[in-house]
Amino acid sequence: RRVHGEKSTCCCRSRKSQIAAIMSATAVLAVTLAAMLFFTIEGYPLHASCNISWEFPSMSCGNVSEKIVTQAKTWEPADNCAQGGEKCLYKITKNTDSEIAGTHETPVKHYKDDISFKLTASGAGCKVEGSSRSETWYAYLDYGTNYCNLHNLITGSGLNATTGYSESTSDDVCTQYSTADCEKY
């Protein structure tokens, strides 16, 4: 309502801006929901990652930890990348009685993944929960790289050859686990 003598102001621009903002937000929400639905249906985690459980009934957690850390340090130098694959560029950042943490960097594109191992004594043996997660926020598919980040340390250290060894994971908790090629990644 305009009082005599007041200037008329147009509210069209602010309304157009509001409508545009609402439409943009709605589009972003729709795309996000569609992506979440698609990726959930696809059967993989919503972010490139992997969770693995291992059991080493014939080894103490101290011995398991020592083998994982030693293998990661062996594969720390970039020189190891020259042999092909990604058995290189590991870095341990934390090493306690119950936890190992670090990173693995891919040698070609230099993507970084956070890796961790939680160790729990189980009788005379050790149970380990391993995790690898891409630091790249938009990563979804990874060709099994996060699986291989962990698996390669276990096999490289020889832990997979211990009596009673078992590994448990699936595509639901480990991106592209069933198609992983750990000789390449």
C-alpha cells in the first residue's frame, strides 16, 4: 500500500531472487537424494571406504601390530612405486598397544586415504578391525583401492599365512571389494 507522496519501490527483484534461491536449493536437494538412493541401491558405502575384520587366533596383538607397522614402514618410500602397483607411500602416524593409524597415498594421482587398525586381545590371539577411507570428499568408487590399502599390509607382512587366520568384509562395507585387484592397487 502506498501513501500519497511516498516513492514506489519494486519488490520484484527480491521475490525473483527468493524464488531462484528456493529453486536452486530444491535442485541440489533432489540431486543429492537421487545420488544417495542410487549409491545405496548400488550396494556400496556412500563414500569410498572399506571396513575389514580379521582374526589371528595364534598371534598376540603385539606381534600382529609389529608386523603391520613393519610392513607399512617397508613400503613407505616412493622407490617401491617403481615396481608397479601401490605397495608404497604408506605412513604410520599413530602406533599404540591397541591402535595403528596412518595414511596411504596413491602413486599416480596422489590421492590420500586414512587407514587404521584397532586391535583387541581375544584369548591367546587377536581380533583386528581395519578401516580405510578416502580423504577426497567426493570419492565414491575406488576400484577396490581402500580394500587393497589394508589387505596388502596383511598379505605383505605374511599375517594371512598364520594358523586360524580369517578375514571378513563385503561390498556393503567395502567399496568394490568383490572386484578389487590388489596386484594393481
